Amino acid sequence: MRVVRVRVTVVGRRRFPCLRTLLLLAALFFLCLQLHVSNLTSLQTTSEPTNDSAVILSMVPQILHKFLTSKPRNATKLLNGTLSNNTELRGLSIPEILRSIQKYNGAQTINNEDIFGPVQNDTIIIVIQVHTRIVYLRHLIVSLAQAKDIETTLIVFSHDFYDTEANELVQSVDFARTLQIFYPYSIQTHPDSFPGQSNGDCPRDINYQQAQILRCTNADHPDLYGHYREAKFTQTKHHWWWKANRVFGELEVTRNHTGLVLFLEEDHYVASDFIYILRQMQAACSLACPQCNILSLGTYLKTYNYYGDSKKAEVTPWISSKHNMGMAFNRSVWTEMVSCARHFCSYDDYNWDWSLQQVSQQCLKSKLTAMVMRGPRVFHIGECGVHHKKDNCESTAVISKVQRVLANAAKHLYPSHLTLTYTTITKKTKVRKGNGGWGDTTLTCDFVNTQV
Ligand SMILES: *[C@@H]1O[C@H](CO)[C@@H](O)[C@H](O)[C@H]1NC(C)=O
Ligand SMILES: *[C@@H]1O[C@H](CO)[C@@H](O)[C@H](O)[C@H]1NC(C)=O
Ligand SMILES: *[C@@H]1O[C@H](CO)[C@@H](O)[C@H](O)[C@H]1NC(C)=O
Ligand SMILES: *[C@@H]1O[C@H](CO)[C@@H](O)[C@H](O)[C@H]1NC(C)=O
Ligand SMILES: *[C@@H]1O[C@H](CO)[C@@H](O)[C@H](O)[C@H]1NC(C)=O
Ligand SMILES: *[C@@H]1O[C@H](CO)[C@@H](O)[C@H](O)[C@H]1NC(C)=O
Ligand SMILES: *[C@@H]1O[C@H](CO)[C@@H](O)[C@H](O)[C@H]1NC(C)=O
């Protein structure tokens, strides 16, 4: 038997020259094969795959290429120089965006329900937090399109940036039911008022005394490291909290929902068996792990060994930095979480996952216990996160590698059963000081939801 051992590196792209060569050869091989088999249009575009995007494209079925190409966009002006009244053709004003957001959030239109039928109480709901990195979102959609049973799910796209191209992309999804929701307190729509940055806000780096002299709005509330709030860092946590409340508490379609809600982000990428695995984990929970209340489809690894690990799931206390990718839980768990809103919203940390860990440790009656797949079914393809500055935020190097990992793991996916291992943390987990970034006059999330 052959052990499939593939390494993925998330940062460097110069580290595996051999792998790279192999990749190119493999891609070339596939291209030739394709050409041989069909006399297709790619004849015109068949230059040698000399870069990532060509390799990546060669690994995506032709029929899904439509999700990877953006339509050419017209300038904002018409031929005669006037602004078009067609909002599709021009940059939108904030009032227009707010009106659109209101319209979408009010209508709660479920697309493709006519094809796939109504959402059931146990339908798996996939909620994707979408910011502006549309290149990654395109690849996430491609990966979702290839997942088995995707047509049984409802995919909720939760946006904090209103954008015509993103809307068109989401509306072109034809393989599952979809719903778009829009975070209504975004920086895009609140560029100079809370929760965006307002004129009266204290600059991040002035000290307490200077702030007192300036009498800036949040002078009395620096974070625990003495810095003042920066809107762009707080938006993600606000959005996360808003969308979870929206999905569990407010949407009509989820009113009677008791099934799993899976949380993804725009720069994730799923394996084709992730829904199958979720159902298996759910079954394993009710059979063998009553204390498990949160499922995690992946963890951050440098090396994957699907031969050994594809069916292994670990039961472990939930740790934010390890288990925040591809998390799923149901309404009863959410109800516990939401009763700890004060903890989530007042914990001085701008990371939603660290805040959730605080909730787990300081407030929940039954702490979060995760069942985590050792062979990940969700990958992080974003080289450049919201908070990390790197030269090339559109880089697709990791995507290519994840494609290869999954291609090589193919015969180890869809395991017939799961094997559980139990990890108990003997060391008492210390209550951590937050990462800061959250100091403000408004240490609650009340403004982002109407239900709490
Ligand atoms: C090959 O080309 C012919 C004629 O152009 C076309 O009818 C046929 O559908 C093509 N086959 C494939 C597999 O694309
Ligand atoms: C990579 O290939 C694509 C299409 O094959 C092309 O559009 C793009 O310009 C290439 N990028 C680089 C950096 O060569
Ligand atoms: C873009 O503008 C040209 C004329 O300037 C027009 O012919 C074309 O249809 C427009 N494309 C779209 C997508 O609106
Ligand atoms: C756009 O709408 C305004 C008012 O509704 C109207 O006066 C104007 O003529 C319109 N412009 C075009 C190009 O249709
Ligand atoms: C789902 O709804 C059906 C009736 O529509 C009900 O019989 C069933 O018990 C519900 N399942 C759950 C898990 O709530
Ligand atoms: C929820 O359940 C109630 C009572 O069974 C039913 O009347 C209502 O239509 C259901 N709502 C949805 C959205 O399924
Ligand atoms: C929701 O999750 C909890 C914790 O895993 C579990 O005990 C409960 O049975 C689940 N509820 C449903 C309706 O599946």
C-alpha cells in the first residue's frame, strides 16, 4: 500500500521546486489528454501552463470555469458622458447601497428553491462571511460546486461590502440554494460614523493623557494595551456576531431549523466529501460523544497524511486558534452562546474566535468540546488575510497546492466510518488576556442585532 503524503506550505512558494515541476508536468499531461479527447475551444488558449493560474484552471472542470472569470466591466460613464441611471454600470452612492442592502435583507430571497425544493429543518446551512476578496470567493464557490450533496444545502453569503461583481457571482450559483444577507453597519456604509471611524474618534496611538486633553469620543476607553479602536479591525468580529444572530434568530427560512450551521469564510476551500463528513460526524456525536457540541472540519497543518488520517476525528476542548476553520453547530448550542453575549462583546479582543473561546471558558455551562477531522476538509487559501499585509493579496499559489493535496487524497475521502480519539488537556487552560483592539465606548454588540 502506498502512503500518500503531501505537504502544503502556506507561505513560501519557493520551497518545493520539485513539486512545482511535477505540478507543471501533471498539468501539461492533463491538458494534452484533454486536447486528445475533445476538440475543444481551449485550442486557442492552449499556451503552456507556465503559471499558477493556468495550472489551477487545468484542475477545474470546464463547466465551472464560469465561476472563475469576471465579466469585463464598463466604465462609469456612458458614451455621451453622463452617468448612467443603471446602477449596475456605475459606482454606487452610500444611500443607494443602503437601499439595496435593505431591499435584500427585507426580501430574504432564496435562489434556486424552485429547482432544489424548500429548505427543511435539518438542511445543512453553510454561512460564508464575505468581505472583498472575490478571487478567493470564486475558488471557494468552485470547490463547493464539486462537493457531493451540495444541492441539499442552503448557502448563505453574508457580505460586509456591497459590490456588483460579487452579487453577480453569487447570483450565478446554480448548484444549490443561496441567500445573500448584508451586514448593515459596514465601514463601506459608515465611513465616518460608528462603527466606522468617525472624526471624533481618538487616534490609535495617542496615550491616555493626550486623549483626555483632546477629549476625543472614546478617550476614556483605550484597549488593554493603551491603544484606541481602529474600525477596520473591529468590523470582522461585529460582522461575525451579526450574521450568527441573523441566521439563527431572524431569518424566516431558519425559523424551525434544528440542523447544523457551518461557518466558512471567503478564503476557504472545501474537500468534495465535506458534507458527507459532516453527517458522519453528526452521527458519531450522537453515538459516541454526547459532550461534543461543535464540529470542526479542519485544522491548520503543514503536512497532511490522508492515508492514515482521513477517517480520524479527534475529540478535544475547542481551541480558537486551531479549530476556527469550518466550524459547525446547531441552534441549541447557539442559544447557549448568545446568552453569553456580554462576554463575547466586552472581551477586549478584536478576534471573534478568541472571543468565542472566552465565552466557552468563562460563561458556557458546558464548554465547547470539538470533534475535529485530522485530515482537513476545509483549507485556508487566503495568503493575505484581512489583517496581514503581504505584497500580493491576490496570490493563488496555495490554491494550486490544495488542489493537488485533494487530488492525491481522492481515494481516501468518503471513509466508511470515523475513528474517534480523545484528547484531554491536562494542563489547566489559562484565562488569556485578550489581544486588544476592542476598547470603545460601546462595549456591547447591541447595535449589531435587534434580538439581544
Ligand atoms: C467537436 O467539434 C464538433 C464540430 O466543431 C462539435 O460538433 C463537437 O461538439 C465537438 N466535440 C466536443 C467534445 O467538443
Ligand atoms: C498566467 O496565465 C494566465 C492565463 O493562462 C494569463 O492571463 C496571466 O497573465 C498569466 N500570468 C502571469 C503572471 O504570467
Ligand atoms: C459597454 O459599453 C459598450 C459601449 O460603450 C456597449 O456596447 C456594451 O454593451 C457595454 N457592455 C456592458 C456589459 O454593458
Ligand atoms: C436619470 O434620472 C434622472 C432623474 O430620475 C433624469 O433626469 C435623467 O435624465 C436620467 N438620465 C439618464 C441618462 O437616463
Ligand atoms: C422536522 O420537521 C418535521 C415535520 O415537518 C418533524 O416531524 C421533525 O421532527 C422535525 N425534525 C427536527 C429534527 O426537528
Ligand atoms: C415553522 O413551523 C410552523 C409550525 O409547524 C409552520 O407553521 C411554519 O410554516 C414553519 N416555518 C417555516 C419557515 O418552515
Ligand atoms: C444540537 O447539538 C447538541 C450538542 O451537540 C445536541 O445535544 C443536540 O441533540 C443537537 N440538536 C439537534 C436537534 O440535533
